[in-house]
Amino acid sequence: MRDDTLQDEFEELPQGEAVLALSSQGDVLVANLPAERLLKTKLDPGSRLKRETLFTSKCLAQAELALREALQAGSSRSGLRGEINSGDGTTKSVEYSVFPLRSPQGSIMGALLTFRSLDNFSLQHFARGIEVLDFSALFDNMAEGIFTVNHHMRITSFNHRAQKLTGYQTGEVLGRFCWEIFQSDLCQTNCPLRMTMQTGQMRTDQDVRIVDKLGERVSILVNTSVIRDRVGKVLGAVETFRPLSTLDLSGGEQAADLRHPAIVGQNPALRRIMEMLPDVARSEVSVVIEGESGTGKELIARAIHDHSPRSAGPFVAVNTSALAETLLESELFGHEKGAFTGASSTRAGRFELARGGTLFLDEIGEINPDIQVKLLRVLEERQFERVGGNRSITMDCRIICATNRALQEEVKKGRFRTDLYYRLHTVPLTLPPLRDRMDDLPMLVDHFIGRLNGKYGKDVRGVDPKAMSLLRRHPWPGNIRELQRVLEYAFVFIKGPVITAAHLPPLSDDSPDEAPETLKAPLSWDDERQTILKALQKVGGKKQEAARILGISRSSLWRKMKEYDL
């Protein structure tokens, strides 16, 4: 997007709205005349405008956080209040918003700031008497969907992106209650917009499912803020939203084929997997998802199920490593009454419970050879019998497997059957560990903060630079699951809006190259034994901690210790 194009667009905006576009380095891309008048400064394109020059020390931290979120994570913040420095040495109280500024290709090229002096806040009246913001023309160029409501929760403006995301035209929604249009899963219980109106507090990064005009479920990420007049009276509220999809993270015009609210990131390796998922979901092929513990293998499995022809059926998950070998066969296939000691009644197994849906077998690399043989027979014959029974039951479910082992190496070592490997391994997917996708860290942090705000009823805005630096240096042996727990730890103690280093639990600052050795890579018998031994020695024999370092479950570690006589 050229600077002169930006300038042309800004000149068409209603006079009075101060608009400033900055590059990611802080260079002025363009500023309209109201911005120069407000700041009493000539803002020539290419000139450098430091944040500490623009904002007073009182609100600098808040502004830096909003700018960082816009530049790094593509998040928008609206309805912020603070003070800015004017060129004549005075300060002005303003309400401001920060949006990511995107190129035509969708990449973030800078930040767009809008300012309104609190002494000059005004509203126009729409032809039907509905109050609308006088800078709605600017909102029509935003990457996020934006709409406003009055204090009766009736929609008063609806931008161009909101129309594309929902399928509704502006004329169809103006004056109607917002819940009539969005029909979200939170409309009648925990509506972020209503809570903002009642409390005056912003809600950030809330996961919401809405229904579009065609009746399709769409997962979105929501931010809300109140609209006040110049004396502080609440006139309504504004909500911005964007699709929660790794296929459309840029906010571009291309609609995503597969959405899942918990899969967050735009790392190239993850994006390649997500590009495959729509085709994988529509098929009936067996899938093996490989990756370290905590990388989100079950989330990928659920996304495949949710967008498959079997989505109306159940999703049944079994962690095979968490079950004793003597119980695993009964759990999978069920048992008849009296089949073994303690079998006091007939019980259906997971294959039966997953009828018409998907059976997710986690840690498939841990099952013993006897169960491997029976599993292979079921996959080939599409039939099975309960333990102690003689009646054949038809298998009617799709199989998705996951493992933190390299199955091909397990086959070479003779620990996993070759025929079962090729029967399951139709479509292999390998998830990258968190240490290899540090570019996704700010987005993941924002995602979990939004979820934890809803869980704990807090209004945490983000992470300060020092704390983010600690998060970046940590090797994350527990991957995304560990990141979630670290942030939840911070939520227990935080009182203000920003997570600092003092709120975090002790974190290693080892670089990824110095991270504790895991069992991710294929290892020889001796090397694997030594790796396990070193992990146990490092944590003083604590199996739970050793398993976390090694990236495996505690029961898997216990079995390996028996295997290696440790």
C-alpha cells in the first residue's frame, strides 16, 4: 500500500478525526490534517515519531502494549484513554484506538492510530435516529469486523468487514438487537458486549461462536469497549471481531475452509498442516499425528473430526499410555460379564462408543505387541469382539492416532509392527514444538490471556517486554501446554493489567540449543537409556518432572524404566 494511497483515503475521512499511520519502525507513513492540528506538529511522511514523544509517561506503558499487540499479533484496541504531548508543550486528554495496518497482501506493515480529544467527542445521528460513530468510514477499511450498539443493544453501525464475515448487509442489521444477528453461544449467558456495557470494562480476545446468515457456525475472537459522551455517560458499546482460523490469520478476504478456536498460530510449518486439514477431514483415511507432548495433537484430531462427514457423531479419546496393559484391551473392545475377575457386568468398549464418529488413540506407540495384533485385525476386517465374547461387532468409526515417538524408528527397533504402521500411516502429520515456532508466541500469549480473563474474571491486557523476553528464552519442554500453565500461574497472583516477570514462575533462560534433551529424536537403545537416566538424575529421581523434561507421560516413563532396568 503506497503512502499516497493512504493519504487519499485519509483525506476522505470526516473532518475532526485525527488519524496517524506509523510503520513498525515508528516512521510516519501518513497523517491527516486533524492529527497535525491536535499534535501541533508537522508530520511529514518518513519522519520519525517516537512513542515517548507522542504519549506522556502516564500512559506510555499502555500505549506501547497496544502498539506491540497490533504490530506483533495483529490485535486491535479501541476506546483507550490517555494523554498525548502537543508540539506547544501542553498535554491533551484523548480517547484513542490502535489497529494493525496491513498491506494488500495481508502482512502487517505498521499501526493505525485514531485520536479524539475528550473535549470534542461528538456523535452524529443516523437518518433513522440511530447514533453512529462519525469515523465509520475509517472502520470500513479495517481488517476486523466492527459494529456498535446503543444502550438498548440495538446495532447502530456495521462495517464492511463485518458484512463479509457474517453475510449480512448493513441495511439488514441496523436497528436490530445484536443477538438476533449473531446468535452466539454467549448471547444469553455471558455476553462480552453486555458485560462491558454494565461494568465499563473492556473484554479482550474472547472466544465466541456465532451463526452466519447461511446458518454456518463461525468461531471468532472478540474485543469490546464502551462508547461515552463528553461527560462520561455511556451511550453504547463497540465490538471488533476477527475469525479464529489459522488459514485466515491475516484478516484477508479469502475465507477459511477449516476453523477451530483453539488452534492458534501462523508459523509456516503449522500453516502447511492446516492447509492439508480440509482435504484430510473430508476423507476417511487413517491419520497419525506425531509431535512432542503438549504440542496440541488432540486439538488437530478434534479439528479433523469437527469438519469431517462424521462431525455429528461422537469424538472418543483414549490415552493408551495411561491405561494398564491388562485393562487396555477391555477399554478398547469392551467385555462381557464374567470375562475376567471384576467383570461384574457387560461393558461397551471405546470402539462401540465411537460408533458413527471418531476414535482418537493417543500415544499409539506405547501399546504392547498383543494389542497391536488385535488392532490391526480390527482395522483390516472392520469387526471386533468384546473380551470374553464370541459375537462379531461391526466397527463404524474413523481412527486418528497420535504419538510423541517417531513411529518409523519404533518399527526399525522392532517395537511397533510394520504392517500396523503402514495400515495407520496413510496421512502422517508432524506438529512442530513450541521452541521452533517462537514467531507464534505473542499470538499464543494473547489467546491464553483472553481465555484466562474469562475464566478468572480479570482484565489482563498483556505481557511486558521483560516478561516476554523470558518467555522467548525458555526452551518449553512442555510446549504449548506448559505455556498455558505458566500464564495461569501468573493469573493467580496478578492484580493489575500487565503480566510482569515477577508474576511468572521460575523459568529457564536456556536457549533452544541448550534445552534439556527429550525423546523426540530417534535414539539408539543406549542413547535413549542414557537420556532417561540423565533426566532422572537432573530432577533427583522425580518421575513426573523427568517425564515433563523428556516430553512423555509419567506412565510411559515408568514403562521405559522397566524396559531399561532403571
